Amino acid sequence: MKIATWNVNSVRIRLDKIIDWLAVNPVDILCLQETKVIDANFPESAFTAIGYHAYYSGQKSYNGVAILSRVPLTEVSTGFIPLLGANKVEHFDEQKRLITGKIDDTQIICVYVPNGSEVGSDKYLYKLQWLKFLHEYLQISLKTNPRLCICGDFNIAPEDRDVYDSVKSEGAVGVSPVERQALQNIMQLGLADPFRRFTSEGEYFSWWDYRQGSFRQNRGWRIDHHYLSLPLYEQAISCTIDLAPRRLKQPSDHTPVILEISGN
DNA sequence: ATGGCAACACACTGTTGA
């Protein structure tokens, strides 16, 4: 089974590129982030026409997540409230950043973690609180779903080898020690990064700034991840970054990451 | 060097992204 994740930076602007990519890469699951469209306008028919079921949770202009799947998903839900309750979550589900569903006995969670703007800002505090909710959400999920894959744009480069210039970017949003610790806390629930099971070197990135020819010079960050519960992690066969879509004209600033696990 | 680039909206300028 192949599970890919791709922050497409507008599903409508990138629609042809996503369709073309799926023709070449017929993954079982594709998780999308930054769809930037309300549900009523999600281009569902374009995906059903090529054999994918689409599940989505979006809003106007910002954020938005979706899961495309070759087979129907079960137990689809969006946001934190279904597991954590409206009293606790309050306004944190207004931004559409989480969608989940099950394929066979495996839970897939697609997330778009907040950017955080800059360290110390209100948006940074929002990001940290959102990560606390995610921690609690996963803690509950793992109790009933030992086979769990969460993937998406985490907006965190876990280690110095995941950024092109770790000295220059030290302490910045996305690499700050507090954010990295929050991600560590989540992994300590019993999740592991399959990309690092197969690749230990640096210079592998999933996002490059549009400006200053960053992609040409491979000045990027690895911020799009899969995290697998241990039963799934043991079944991982490969985890690779596909640079091809980033080379096209009018690309997303992110490129897909593809996980393959044995079975099915 | 707070610029650079791209998408979006009560758009022709301001916000967000990381």
C-alpha cells in the first residue's frame, strides 16, 4: 500500500498537476494540505473521474485538508472535536487542519500543522496549542487504532539535517527547540519517521521557498512527514520524496512524499 | 538586506506562508 502526502498550495490552481501526478503515481492514498477551498467548491468530480474517493474539510482562502483514496474510507471525521470534545477544543476547529478515516484496519490522519509565523507571536502560541491538542488526539486514537499513519505538512523540521542551513535558521519558527520538543513528545506516544528508517543523510527536503531560486540551489526544509505506529513502521518498505512536481512550471512550494508499506 | 514569490479576496493592496 502506498500513502502519499502533498501540500498543494491550492487544490484548484494545482488540479491538473495533481491529476497528472496520480496518473504516474497511482498511490492508494493521497493526503492533501492547503486546499484553500470551501467544501462546496472542492473539485471532487475530477478525482472521482480517475477512480478516487475524496474526503475533504476546507475553508475560504486558507488551510484545508483532504484525503483521496482508491477504496472508500470508513469512520471519516474532521477536526479535534470528535475525540476531544467541543468544550476543550473551543475555537481550534475553525481552521480546517485535520481529517481522518480508516482503510481496512489502518487509521489515516491528514494534518496541516499551523505555520506559526514567528517565534513568540500569537500564531506561534496557536501552533504550540494546536500541537498539544494533536498529542492528546493521537494518544486517544492509538488506544483503539494500533495501526495508525499520520502524515501531512507539520511545519517543523525535526533535526538540523532537515534544513539546508541550520546555523542561519537556528531558533527560527519551524526549527525552534520548543516546536521540536512538541514533535518529540508526539513521537514518544509510539510513532516513528519512516523516512529516517531508510535515509540518514541531509539534503533531502520537501519544501523550498518560491523566492531566490531556492529549489534550484536545493535550499529547502524537510517539513512534510509520515509518522507511523510501530506495527506499521515495521512494515515500511520505502519512503521517498518525489522532486518531479517541484520542477514543473507554477508548482506548489512543497513536493510529494511517498510511503510504501507491505501488504495489500 | 524584511527584499525576493505565489495564492487569495468585499482584490489593484494587504495577508499569509516558513
